[in-house]
Amino acid sequence: MADLREIVLDTETTGLRVKHGHRIIEIGCVELVNKVRTGKTFHTYLNPQRKIDPTAYEVHGISDELVADKPTFSKVAEQFMEFIGNSNLIIHNAVFDMQFINQELTLSGRYTLPMHRAIDTLLMARKKFPGSQASLDALCRRFNISLHAREKHGALVDAELLALVYIEMSSGSQGQIRLDASINRAINLRNYPYRIFEASADELRRHAYIMKLIKEPIWMKSDSA
């Protein structure tokens, strides 16, 4: 069975609307293979060739001065497309980012990306947790994922956080041990080799015998008891 490769992607922009001429100023991508982070990333700041809206600056803290000497999208388009390859894109609020990415691809004379390549974690969260907040911050809090590195929005930081959230929503918390919950640090056992030890027939018989000796198992009691 072939490995499943997915790319978690986030962007920062000069403003909110493509139709108002806003552009991408940062792209961050994180590679997953079989729902495990490989450590491979793609990250770049971009010169949008226009001013950044003050309201956008308040969100991400990226200034006109910071991106003035950065490459335009067309200069990094080949590298970006090579990194994402044919993999599905994991994006929070996919419509927003895909509009901006496809605008940049069009302006650089390239084919656009079809929406079916995007897996929208915002929609996943709303379906999985109806009625609950579904922002990236809220999902990180739900899964005890530390936000200490996120003073402001940033494409690579947010892509890293989203990768953790997506793994949790896709496969739950199996394979993880939580340590030092006060600072929300976690070790992901999926990143380490492990072996599965199955119980022998004798061990299963012993287990069944012990279970019969327990008259009132606590797990059979109701919460209201």
C-alpha cells in the first residue's frame, strides 16, 4: 500500500479580498506522510508589490519593510509547486487560501489548483464538534496543543499547529502520551518505532478468570451512582 502524503498549508496576505487586489505575503507548508510529520517544510515571505492593509498587519505583524526585498510569487512558484506535488492540501478555511493561491498561479502564468485537492479542517471541525468554536486557536485548546510560539499569526507556525490539529481530528489521540500538562507539552509516539505485543492464549484465559472474580466492576457503574 502506497504511503499517503499530504501537505498542511497556510498563507498570510495583504488583506482579506482577492477581488480588491490583495496578495499573498507568506506561505508555510508542512509535509505529512501517513498522518506523521516528516520534518520537511516549505516557507517563504513574498513581495506582494502593493501595500499591506493596517488591519492585516495587526493580525500577522508582517510589515511592508519586511517583504520589500523578498521574491515575488513567480520567482518561487516552481519550488512551491514541486514541494506540494500532487498531494492533497490540508487547509483551515480552504476557500480563502485557495483563492489567493490560484490568483498567484494565474498571475504567474500557471494552471490553478482544483478545490477538490483541498481538505478543509474548518469544515471537519464543525462537523466533528457541532456548536463549538472551530478556529485554529480553539482547536489547539481542545487538544491541549501549546500556543506559546504563536504571538501573532504566521503561515509556518499556523501550518505546524494545524498539522497537529489535523492529526488529532483524523486519528484521535492514540499513540500520544501527554506529559507536563501544565505547559501542554506532548511526545508523539507515532514518530518513533514501536512493536505490538499480542496476549498469548494462556494470558487471555488468566485475564478471563480474573474478570469473573470481580463482582462489581467500577466500569459497570453509572455516573449518577
